[in-house]
Amino acid sequence: MTDAEIEITADLVRDLLREQHPDLAGLPVREVAGGWGNQMWRLGDELAVRMQRRDPTPQLQLNERRWLPVLAPRLPLPVPTPVRSGEPSARFPKHWTVMTWVHGEPLDRSSISRGDHAADTLAGFLKALHAEAPADAPVSGNRGGHPRTCTDGFDRFFHAVVPGDLADDVRAVWDDAVAAPEWEGPPLWVHGDLHPANVVVSDGTLSGVIDFGDMFAGDPAWDLAAAWVILPAGTASRFFDAYGWADAGTIRRARGLAALKSQFLMLMGRNGDRGLPGGKPAWGPAGRAALDRVLRD
């Protein structure tokens, strides 16, 4: 049995806790739906166990361990903070981490009803996150640069999922992003993977941000794409007004990246509808709604 085929069960999680963190082993363990590179298990009411699953390297989890304790104190929304480290062993040859649990319902299984509040909340969160990153901050091999570096991926998603009646408009948004100027500021801390499954909602508005495995130092436009990918229709302008730091070129890059991310969500949704591994049926409608916002807001 290869590492990727190891079945992660509640019994396995309890066994690992008994071996490495026995004081936590008596807490209830229950699986959390979702996840791809990592699988989450709720541990009691306030903790979760993040188990490396399909990620080919532990580096993403190690980045969370290293940097989330640094970033979390200055962020205005709850984020998962590592509290214990689980090391590879004969029982489970991959990394796992005990983290704080962020309360709320993931947006891919919920909705935002207080759009203006959510726009202000997301803007405040990203203003706090987007500080200059230190020289040893992680960098991403496939994210963080100018949209033109993602043209092959865009074309692949575009031909797979964009309806013919939207093709010209979507292509125009992307071409405009590719033509936008480079980010000229210092590399900033960026979450890197803001989409409906990586934010949580309570009382109709954003209440937390999760899954920082893809965090990196780079262009903030990668996060600002959330103005269309996460927020409801009609709130992007309010978001950018509240954020206050994005120039016209950055907004152009962000809109193009939102088109890219929307298409990815649509493709994952289609894969889910077809029963393919890793597919997420709920992501298809979320991606299409986001793409509509990119074209209209």
C-alpha cells in the first residue's frame, strides 16, 4: 500500500494522538467533509487534526506551522493556528498537525446574505494580511506572479468549461489582465487560495479564513480576486473602496485571476458531477456565479 492509498480513519487519528499527544487522545474525533491535499478531523469542540493526504510534499503543512503563529495575532478574523505537530511514523508516514478549529460553515455549503458587511470584513482582513513579507517567506511555483504566467492554465480551463455565449467576454477580461502592469511593490503576504471552500460564514457574513497551505509572498492581486470569487454580486466596488490600496492595474490583474479561479471551480464541479476523484459538485454553481460576477460587477 502506497502513502496515497493509506486509509485515514477515526481510529488511526486516535492511535496517532495516543502515540504522540496522549493528553488529547480522549477528545471526540469526527471527520470533516471536504479536503483534497489534506483531510481534516474535528477534535473536540475547539481543535482539528490536519492530515497530509494527497499533497506530494509536507512543505505546505510545514509552512502553516512556521508562519500562521506569526500572522494570526494581527489578523482580524479567526484562522487555524497550529498547536501541536504530528511527525511521520510507522503507523502513518506523513505529517499531521493539530490546529485550532475555526467555527462557521464553509461558503461552498452556505451563503452570504450581508454582502456589504462581508465586503468590509474581507477588505479589513486582507489589509491586515497584505504586509511586506520577510525574505524567508515561502514562494509559490505556480502562483503569485503576473497573470501572463498562467496563460496555459487559463486556456485549458477556458476551453473545458466556458460556455460559447460568454467566450468573447471572458477572453477580453483575461487579455486585459495579461496587458496590465506588473506588481511593482515588495512581495506581500498572500493567502493564495481564497475560494468558497476556504472561508467560513456565520450570521450571513464572513467569520473566518482557513487553509493557508498555499500562502506565499507575492502580488496581492491573487487575493483580491476574492472580490468576485467570494463576495456576492454588487459588492466588489465597496470591497475595493474599503481595501483602499489597489491601483487600477492591480484591479485589472485581480479580475483576470478571478476569471481563472472561477473556471477552475467550474471544472472541479464538472468533475464532481462525473464522479471523478477530487471532484466537488458544489463548486460548479459557485464557479459559474463567480464568473458571472466577473463579467457584470
